Amino acid sequence: MKLIDDFRAKRRLYSTNGQACSLLRAVLTDGTLAMVLYRAMRLAYRWRLVPLAILLQWMNKLLNQCLIGLKAEFDGGFVLIHPVGVIINSAVRGGRNVWIESGVVIGDNRGASPVLGSDVFVGSGAKVIGGVRIGDRTLIGANAVVTHDVPDDHRAFGIPARTRLG
């Protein structure tokens, strides 16, 4: 189940400073409610319970100030570290272990939306706009504005974002 993978990824995130983090602590931290509401929304949408999916989306927006499109799809390991201000377009696709900080916008431009690879970190306030591909094992720096593809194993920083090997 993807939600269990999300919790495990969140536990790994909170254990990166060398101190072990229990699964319970990871579940009780900021962003968990937003992650649960997103997964419930996706499940309702897949089961064609669209009114319920819209209600769950609205609850996420109201309770977490986080708006994720009904059709946005992320594999397991999706972590909203701090959900406030996160906006993700409905056509966005993401691989495994995508970690997102607060204030991130992943959006459409002229009908084209981003595709994020696996093991991607998007820093606070970053904007990823248009039909760009964000490669695997990529880091998008805080407040970066990404409008061009980012290759695998690269980092993107600045406005407009410039990339360099990781």
C-alpha cells in the first residue's frame, strides 16, 4: 500500500540526522494529515467516487492549505514535509520517494505539466512549471524556478534554475 510506503519514507527522512525516528513519531509530525487525505482522495477518485474525492481535496485545502489535483499521481514514498502552500496540478506525475517542502508549486503551462522521477527533493518555495522532466535522484533548491528539464543526479538552484551535477 502506497500510504505505508509514504510513512516509511517519512521515517527515513526524519532519521537522516543520525538519530533513529520511530514510525509513530513520523506519523505524528507535520504533513501526515495532508498525505493521508491525498491518498484517500486518489483512492476515491480511482473508485469513481468523484464527489468524495472532491470533498477530501477540499478538506486538504481547508485543513492544510495544500491543494493537490485529483489526477496527480505519485508512487509510494510521497512525503509532504510541510504541506502549507503546496499546489500540485492534476496532470503531474511523480515516481517513488518524492519529498516536498512548503510553498512548492508544481504546475501546468499551456497544457503541459511536470513529470518527476524517483528520489526527488523539492525545496521550500520552489516552482516547477510546464512540461519539464525532473530526473531521478534530483534536488530542487529552495525558491528555484525550474522551467527546463533537470537530468538525473543533478541539482537545480536559482531563478531561473541552473543545474549542476549532484
